[in-house]
Amino acid sequence: PGAATMSSTRAVLQVFEKYQKDRVTFVQTVAELATRPQNIEPMQSAGVMALLRPLLLDNVPSIQQSAAIALGRLANYSDHLAEAVVSNEILPQLVYSLSEQNRFYKQAAAFVLRAVAKHSPPLAQAVVDSGALDSLVQCLEEFDPGVKESAAWALGYIAGHNAELAATVVEAGAVPLLVLCVQEPELSLKRIAASSLSDIAKHTPEMAQAVVDAGAVAYLAPLITSPDAKLKRQVCAALGQIAKHSVDLAEVVVEAEVFPNILMCLKDVDGFVRKHAATAIREVAKHTPELAQLIVSNGGVAALVDYVNESESNNRLPGIMALGYIAAFSETLATAVIASKGVAPLFAALVEEPEDHIKSASAWSLGQVGRHTPDHAKAVADAGVLTKLVAVGSLAASSEDLKTKCTRALKFIIEKLTDLSALDKTLQERDLPAEVVKFVVQQISKVLPNDPTGRHDFVTSGGLAACQALDASSGTALKEYVDIIKSCYPEEIVQYYSPSYASQLLEKLEVAA
């Protein structure tokens, strides 16, 4: 009878072993199938969510882990599938397991939470509502770097959506632990912790202050010189997201001695490092003349000029704007931009870039360079900028914002321009918008009375005739400016260059006949 019992026990165990093997095969195959987009729809139709859910609580750890990985891959694929994870009430199970299970499972569970949270604020909110934050923050204290990394990533995705979600991550105590993660030796953990701090800091001054108060900047700043490009990207991005909010926060970044090291990043082989570094420099430059001067003193303008010369499309944008912000503050700072040959690349961007918002930024920056004194205005005009601003601003295809920026830049430059030949040339441009005509004629009426040699050239170039051909109705400011210009010349010259002169001569002939 003993042998019979043994064999029946074996028969029973075989059933269970087979069932376990089948579960392992099923869950590993599903996880594998979920890596290919074409399999996702048929798996969903077959009810994959409901089948994976109980396997999260399986008594075999490897099955739990594979089930979580499969769910993470599905949720990662689309917001529709992420919503299915929420509606199948899978999140509370994951959160429960985060505090109980081994490190491999924790990593997989945090991956699912991240995959759900990444799609939208409501889905991230669902992750928060499931009580995940406390468990994720606890994972940041785990010994295993993989668990920390997975948790830091999930927290960054939640915080990235909006200020409210970022505030919940801060309140859960994540920031000091993320700062500790930045100090860990593993590169991938450093990267993700820096990225998550950046996602928190970007929303509001309060969120950035929370990151600063945890001492993040002192540990981020030295990493600018890291040999790892992906880490430098995240560090430059985080410093920019902190500096952008206020003078005080920008000063915290500067006091961590990021200059001149961050300027080296503008020459980095990695395009993202270059762009994020240029953005961080722009976020510092925009606040005060003192911060802009600090960048200039460290050789920042020459570095930015090279950057704008060497980059294109959206990567060019932060460099263009940084030069504009620096030039806007004072004559001296604008002179630094001109002396570093900054006008040419800004002009090149206005001419070459296909996208309107980049042309707009270039027009704005050129206006900031030229708006200070006659010398500044002449430096910009000599580069051929006025003609191009007129041409770009009058294109039917140009956006409203671009037209406004071109007109405003023209006004800034023309109001300071005392070089009569440049004013004359602009006046005679085709398609000159009416409001720009007014600025130009007004400026000519100011310059002409004090420029005896210029008066002669203004006649021979056709400038006087062009002025008189304008449609200036009596009582308008334009008529007043034209009259001032005419008053600089003898009556017969004015008549000779008036549009009606030829017909008046013909009338005299007819009368004589």
C-alpha cells in the first residue's frame, strides 16, 4: 500500500508541476510577445489583462515577475492599455507587492507604475491614488541600484506632468532621496535621478526651491564635466530648469561654479548636451545685467556665437535667445555681442531657418543688439539686416508673430539709426509695411537737417522723390515728417522731384501752345 500511496502522490504532484510549468511558459511567452507592437491587439482581444492579474500574486516569484514585466510592456504601448491596467484594479496589487517582494519583482512593479503614469496626468493621478508614492519612495532607500533606478524613473514620470503631481512627489519625501541617488556610483542611476529632479523643478519656483533646498545643485554642478554624455544631458537640463524661474534660483546655479565649465558643453560631441547647455545658459542670462555680464566675463558670448554658427533648427534656438537676452540689458553687453561677431549668425538664422518661430527669435535678438545707440544700429544695418527684416516681415506666408517681431525689430533699430544711406535704402525697399515707412521717414526727418552731405546724396539716390511719392494725407504724422524733409531743400528742387512735376511741365507747354 505504501508504494501505491507514493505513486498516487507523484501523480498528484505531476499535475501541479505541469500547471506550474504551463504558467511559467504562458507568462514568459506573453512577456516576449508584448515586445512586438503587432501582437498587442490580438492579445488584448484574448483577455490578457484578466489572465495576468492573478499571476501577480502567484506563489512562484519568477511568475510574479514575468507577469509584471508583461503588464508593463502592455501599459507602455498605449494609454488605452494603461487605462485597462487601471480598470482591472491591478495597481493596488502592484503597490502591495512593492513593499513585500524581492528586488527583481520590485523593479518590475515599478516599471508597470512608470508605464501607466507616463501617458497622461489622469493616469499618473491613478498611480498616486493607488498609494504608490510611499512605496516608490521606500524603494529609493533599497540597497539594490536597479530598484532605486526603477523607482526614481517612475517618480520622475509622475512629477513630469504638472505642478500638482510634482507637489505630491515632493510631499512624499522623494527629493532628498533622489539627491542621494545622484551621488551613487552607478551612472544609469545618476542619470535617472538627475532627470527626475529636473522633472520636479521645471514646473514652478516652489518646486525648484524644493530641489535646491535638498542640496541638489551642489551635487549636480560638478557632473557637468562627466565623460558620460547622457548624464551631462540630464544635468544641464536640470540646472536650466532650476535657473529659469527666478534671479535667486539662477544665482544658486551660478554660485555652484558652473561657469566656465558649462561653456565646454557647447562644444560637446553629443547634440543634446550642446542644446541643454545652451538652454541652461539662456535661463541664467535672461534675469539680470549682472548674470549676463558674468556669462560675458567667462567668454560666454564667443562660445554662444560659435554654437549658433554650428547648430541648426530647434537646437539653434536657445543660443539665438541667449544672445538676445544678453544684448538687451545694456550698450556694453550689446557691444560684446557685436565684437564677438554675433550679428552674422543671427542674420544667417533669419535667412536660412525654415521655421517661423526660429526666424522670430532671430529677428527679436537682432532688434535687441541694434536698439541701444547709433553705432549699434549701424552695425546691424551694415550686415544687411534691415532689408531682410522687411522681406521676411512682408511675406504672406509668415506667421503673425514673425511679422510683429520683424516690425518691432525694425522700429528698435531704425529709431537709433543716424546713417542716412541705410535709412534711404530701407525707405526704397519694395513692400515696406506702412508702419515701418512711418518709422523710417520720421528718423530721416530727424537726421537730414543735421547732415549737409547726406542731403545731396538723398536727392541723387531717389530718396527725396520716394518721400514725396508717399501717400501722406494732410493732418497725419507722416505728412508732418515729409514736410520737415522737404523744408531742408530749396523749393525748385522739391518741385523737380515731386511726382506731379512732369505733368506740370506738360501743362505749361500746352498753355504756351
